[in-house]
Amino acid sequence: MKKMTIMVLAAALIGAPALAQNGGFVDPNATTTQTTQSAPRGGFEGPGSSLTTVENAKSLNDDAWVILRGNIERRISEDTYIFRDKSGTINVEIDRKRWNGQTITPQDTIEIRGKVDKDWNSTEIDVKQVNKIN
């Protein structure tokens, strides 16, 4: 009896990570549906931050999450760049680890996700994710 209990517990412990590899929350009320997942994912999928413009991002509160689409025009310092979309420009801070091995040029359209960082006299975006669109 004890051996059977131990075997059942061992099987449950071994199988649990395989069942949990696609963790995270999928909103049942979201407008898009997922039929397959090709890689392990996690996090929230549903309403929240949405695509916005530089002009709108400048008017948002500090620490608001934003998604912007446009181009990086040039580098200002080690991790600060000028980002442009159809509505204007804003400084963005992109740490080295956020590039994920991607090479981006000014001709590439990118999508950045990050937080608005407001100081007394400036607003910039602290970028958490960079995705090349084309």
C-alpha cells in the first residue's frame, strides 16, 4: 500500500511541470481566441495596455503601461534613443537585455512595450520589450 502511494505521488510530481508549462491567464472575454500555443508562455492576456501614440503617451500618468509602434531614429546615449511615430518623438530607455539579440535599424518598424517615466520636466518610456515588425 505504501509503495502504491509513493508511486502515485511521484507520478504527480513528475507530471505537474509538464501540465503547467503553458501557464498564465487567458481572458475568456477577450476578443481574440487562441487555438494553439507553440511555445511556453505566461502572463496576462486580455484588456489592458493598448497601442497608443507618442503624443498620447506624453499625457499619461507616470508608470502607465504603453505600446508604441514606430522607428528608432538615433541613439542619444548608452541606452537612450529617440523614438518616432506618426504623432511625434519621445526618448526611450532600452537596456541591453531588452533587444533579445535583434538588430534594429532606423528603417525597421518596431513595437515597444514599456512604462511612462515622468520627471519634473521630461517624459520618456522605460522599455521592457522590443519586437521587430518588418
